[in-house]
Amino acid sequence: MNDRTKPSSLLTTGISRRGALKGLGAAAALGTAPGFVRYAQSQSSEPIRIGFQAHRTGIGAAYGRWYERTTAAAIKRINDAGGINGRPVEIITEDDGTDAARGAEVVEKFANQHKTDIVYGTLFSHVVVGSAPAAGELKMPYYVVSEGYHVASGKMNRYVLQPGITDVRAQCRSVAPWITSNVGKKITMIYPDYAFGHDHRDFFGPAAAEQGGEVIAQIPIPPTESSFTRYLPQIPSDTDVIYHVMVGPAVLTFVKELGEFYGGSGPKLFGFIDSLEAVDINSPGLEFLEGSHFWEGMPRYLQDGASEHEKAYREAVGLDENGASINDAKDVSTAAHMFGCWETLYIIKAAMEAAGYRGPEDRAKLVEATEAMTEFPEGAEHPQGAKVFDGKVHQVFGSQNISVVENGRLNVVHRTSIEDGRYEPEADYTTQPL
Amino acid sequence: MASERFARWSRGALAGARWTIALLALMPDQAFAHAADRGHVLLLPTGHYLVGGAAAVILTFILLVVAPLPALDRLARQRLPLGSVPVWPRLWGSAACLLLVCALVAAGFLGSRDPLSNPLPLMVWTVFWVGLTLVQGVTGNFWWWIDPWYAPWRLLAAISGWKDGFVVLPVWLGHWPAVVLFFAFAWFELIYPAPDDPERLAVALIGYFLTNLAAMLVFGHEQWSRRGECLSVFMRMIARLGVMEAGPTADARRSVALCLPGAKLVNAEPLPPSGTLFLLLALGSVSFDGLMRTFFWLGLFGINPLEFPGRSAVMGLGTFGLVATFVVLALGFFSAVGLGERLASAAGNMLPAAGALVWSIIPISMAYHFSHYLAALVVNGQYALAALSDPLMNGVDLFGTAGLHVQAGVLMGAERAWMLWNLQAGAIIGGHVLAVLVAHTIAFRLHGSTRAAAYSQAPLAVLMVAYTVFGLWLLSSPTGA
């Protein structure tokens, strides 16, 4: 199958999908391509250069693939519509190996060698945390798509922003009211015993209590565990809901053993799709999930009431109705997270236009322009839905989806309000010097 | 100015690093170590395969105790001559390969920074290291025809007159240069944080190529590619598993004959201890490549596999693991051979026996190579096709594959995981069964009797059973890194 709509799309549509993700040295070729005459009227036809810090190898590679596809689709659409401030956008991809130390190196390389305007696209928290000091030191705007609470916590710096995806704290808060009113009030949490699981433990428990729910048991599972039968008897018998956020290769085993433990009955289940991103929900071993609920950032399966914008986004990225690649039905996407790339790139575009961004000398202005943003209405640029941005904590807030597994598909049953996820900000980056 | 900037940056980076460490310890983190295809394998009855694999290897050994070894020996000597071919294409093959290497190195510097879009890392790690090794193992010494050092060496040797070098590579040096270079190669592949980075790989490749070209001028191409340049040494050794045998003829052509898989191993000259260690290092490095990703290994050292920090954080541990795997494997092998020689005869001489018997681990090495890199070959092979068509990522489409949609799903889902697992398990078990056959035939030649061969092979058979189980366990364990 071919990604290109036409063999000569570089010439006819301005930029091909593969061509959207350029390597070093490609700028000159782009600038002289006939498709770029439309940029000639702008002050400078030099491309805007976005450094894409990508997990192309290492533990994050499966996510990296879909972040790359979403990025390519968004850039193609942005360029087809005239680029940013009348200039074409060029993506320079550097692999960080999903490695925190290399992450910092990559940011430095973007700043000093590739001289990109900004750095964008990081998913894994440890890479964000490892790279943030370099971004701050080099005064390089660093737009992450990571979902971690690290940005909003105030522990990063003024140059680190997360405007395109909500954080885990907001996600936990958002789903608490619905769980306590619709699934049950007595909740047992099963989570991997490290930072990711601890986030859920620390953020969901208090949020559930505010809604009249009660976490009656917390069962941390050591991360290297691959069989769970000895932990399952710890689940109290009066549990209404099991809140599970297991991740890693043993998730399928976990679900299977949970099903065997309860033998078809038992408490209701609520999980985060993080556990099963890029995994077919109809895989053997997952049968016990039928009827259970999941958080989804953006629905994997095309919903009946999907907006035109959502459909257009799915088509641009290349998703079929089941959330897999249109070219490859087994290649299930990371749909719940990757929309963040698309939306972040449109925020970068909007902020650059608001700041009248011309080049690296305007990076501080770009950060200020991003901080000044408050609302992103639902639309082609924000197909996941409307959002509110808090410039003080550099974090966006939005609606979450709660889906039920029905006949081997995830169907959205509830969409939380933006307010459901809001919490008292704990930081104010705008007081830091630029 | 520059030094001032650097000093400021260093201070900042240091402060940043301290902050990073502090934050890493404190920060909540999300995990995306997803329930990939190993998750499906965890649901398969892999334990049965482990038992079945061990049983197959044990049964092979038992059958060999009673089998007519002279017949097996004769089988190994069977050849089906196919005629001869001229050798002139070698020079052109080498020149073409060198040209390709140069073009790839240029792409490494000038092309995309993305290791999955730049053809250099894909061609080196996937097409050459995985693909060509498999071709060599199945067919024969294809590398001989395309060795990129041959043509430039011929040219330089003709100009300088150093046709056989000007220094004799000392015999006592054995294969040690190759051992050292292979360790460096394996370290770069498995431990170094960024072996896929196109620019760094290009620099490494230039350094490796020129160093070895110089050594070939000094010691002669034939000698250095037999005992020094580790890729040629490895390729030549692995080719002994293949079904084609080639050799020089009186009229300066190359005779070609067909043989049974592994038959050439039985006839191979015994290796000196350094050569034996080279082969053990090659097998050890692929084994460690599997081991270092397992929950078991990471758990031993307190590394959370669900939030693997990245290679930079485990370089010391990785180096230790690579060396330790090699040492344990070598100790196991030499102990098994030594014990076997004692059981077979009072005057058993361990080192020559080890040098002959070590050829029997080639099928295992090949099986590990196939099993561990099959997935990478299938997926990254597609990226390679796309990257070759548009090597500098400037929109050209040389072979019509530049826009290829990489079918990552080819290995996804339970069904594919089952297929992949069966292919891997089949290769591991098959490789070990062939290894037992080869070792037994070699032992028969060493000792001259079926009975002595059986005694000498009992300890090695135990090792092979253990390695079968280990190999299957590696492929069925949860992995995180």
C-alpha cells in the first residue's frame, strides 16, 4: 500500500506524507520545490523547523510509530493550508531511544545543530523529565505530549508546556464522579507498584472520596510480576468496582486470571486503556473484559455520533472504524493518546501566529503567547473536543471518554465535563523569568 | 566566547542532571510499556514447548548412542558437484558492495536523523546483520563474493606491491583480533546507547572499515579476514552451516557443490582456543541480547522493566552482562567438553576436542539469530525498503517503495504471536538437534568408535538440553527493555 495520494504529491499537493517528516538538509530541497510557490508572499519562505523528539527505538517504539503517523498527518494538513505564518513547516525527527539521557542530548542537538524553532512530541515521562532541564537552559520551547502530571506539578520550567493532552491527575479526577454514581462506591484498586500506579492511587482515591466513594483496598503489584493469582484473594468480597491500571506484557495474563478467579461473575471493572493501547480488545484472554468500562482519551472505535472533525482527523491519520491502520487491520493504534500530537501542533501554529513568530529570537514570545491561550474550541484543530488551557501550570484540561466493552468493541457511554478534571493549580510558571 | 558558553552549559547541564535524578526519584510517571505481543506468548502453553524441546534433544542423543555413526559420517561427506564458476565477479561484487557502503555512509551523514527513515542503520542492523547472516547460514559463503574490503585491497595491494601484506600475522595471535573486534561490535550493538543513530553509525563504520583495510594491507587480505576482521570471520564460520560448498579449482575458478546442512561443520579444521572463544562469544552475545530484556534480568538488578530508563542508565550493567554471559557459556562449554573427553578416554585432550566440537554450536548460533531477530527482520526490513527508495528523504522514489506503509501488524495479535512463537521454538529446537548430530559425528571422528563418541558427548548433550530450554525460556519470558 502506498501512503501517498499521488506519486507526484510532493509537487502537486505541496508536501507528501513521508515528505512531511524531513531529514536534515532537506530544507533547501523543500524551499525550491514548485509546490512551495504559495509561500513566496510571506516575509520569509524559510521553513518553520520543529524538532520531533521521537521514541523510534527502545521501550516506546510502538507508541512512537503512531505519534509519528499522527504528526505527519497534521503537518501535511497544516502545510496544505499554507503552513504557519505563511511559511512551510518542516519536521526534523531525532530518535531519543526512549532514554532520558539521550533525550537531553537530543534537545541540545535540536538547539545547537539543527537550530529548530521548538522541540515537540515527547511521550514518556522519564524522557520529558530528563530533557526539561536542557530545554530550560537553552531557552527552547518544549511542547510535550506525555500525559504525566510532571508539567502541571510545577517541577519542570517555563519552557516546558503540555497544551495538547490532559494529565493523569485530571483524568483520574474526571472519571471518579461517573464511577461512584454509576458503577459502585466500594472500590478496590489494583495497580503496578511504581510511579505510574502511585499516580492513580494518589489522585483517584481522594477524588472518589469527594464523590462519596470509598477505596476499600489498594493492591500494589510488583512490576516484575507475571502471574497474579496470589494477589486476587486480597480483593475484599464487598468490592463493587475493581479499578485496574496494570500495564506491560502481563496485562493479558492479569485479565485472564481475574476472569478465572471470578468465573464469570464478580465485581464490575473499570480500567484505563493505557493497559491495552495498541492491543486488539478481542485478543484471547481478554474475554472477561466484556461489559467492563475503560477510560479513553479519544475513542479507539469510530462512534455513531462522531463529529465531522473527528472523522476527518481519523481519515487523515489513517484509522479504520476499529481504530487500526486502514492499511493494516492488525496494527491497532494508540488512539487514546496520539490525538495529542495533532492538537499540540495546531496549538503551536496558533501560538506562533499570535506571537508573530519569526525565528528563534522570538522563542520567549512564543512561550508567552502559548501561556496567554485560554480556550480551544472543538474543531478540525481539536477533534478530541474543546479544551481549556491554564497558562500558569502550562497544562490543558479537557473532556474524557468512558467506554464500555460491548461485543468486542469499545462504545463511549459517557463524556466527562472539562470541569470534572480541574484541580487547584499548584504552580505558576509565569512568574519564572524567560 | 565558545568556551564560556560551554562552561555555562556544562554547569547548567550538571545542575540539570542533579535535578533530573532528584525528579526521577520523586516524579509520578506514566507507563506505556504496553501489552505487546510477548503478552500473547505469555498465554501460550510455552512450558510444554520447553519440556518438548528438551525431550527432542535428549531423544536425539539417545538415538545417536545406538545409531550407526559411520553411516552418518558418510552422509556428512556426501557432495553433489554442480560444476564451477569463474571468480572474476568477486571483484565486481566487492566493488559494488563498497559503492553501496559509501552511498549508505553518505546517507548516514546527509539523510534523515530518524533511524527508521535513514537507510544506513536499517541496512547495517537489519539487512546485513540479520538478513545476510541468515542467507550465509542457509546457503554458503555469499559474503566471499561481496566482501567490500576485497576490491579496495586489491587496488591498494597492486599499487603498493604488498600482495600478501608485509608482516606475517603471528600464529600465536590466533583469532584474538577477531575476538576483540567482535566484542567491540557486540558492545556497540547491544550496550552503546545509540547504535541506530545514522551519523554515529556512519562514523563507526568508517572507522571500522579503514582500520581493517589498513590491517589487510599490513597482514594480507586472506589472513586478516580469517582471523582479524570479525564480520568476515563470523560470516565465513556461519556459512559452514549452509548447503553450498565452494572451493578453489586448479584453473582458478571456484567449484560449487551441494551438501547437507551442517555437513561442512563436520569437516572443518579444528579451531585454536581463540577461535573457539570467538564462536562462543558470538553465541553469547545473541543470548545476552535476549536475556537483557527479560523481567528476570532487569529484576535481578532492581530495574523496573515497565519504566526502563533507557540504555544510557544501564551501560555498566550491560557490559557486565555481556561479559558474564560469554564467560558462563565458555565455562559451560569447556567443562562439558573436558568432562566428555575424560569419560571417553583417559588421555583425553580437551583443547583440540573443544576446537573441533565448537563447530557444532553454529546451528545453535544460527537458530538464536533467526529467533531473536525474525521480528526485526520482518518489520524493519519494510522500513529498509522504504528508506532505500528515498535515501536522503528528499522526495525521490528510486524503487517505487518510498511511500510504503510499513505493515507492523504482520506480527501483531494473538494469531501472529502464535505463528512467530512456533517458528522461533521450531528453530531453537531444530538448531539444537542439528547441533547434537554434528557434535556426535565430530566426536565419532575424534574417537573412532560409537561407544567413545557417546561417552564423550554425554556432558555436551546435557549442556545442549539446558541451552535449548534457556533459548525457549528467553523467547517466552516477559520482556521490558
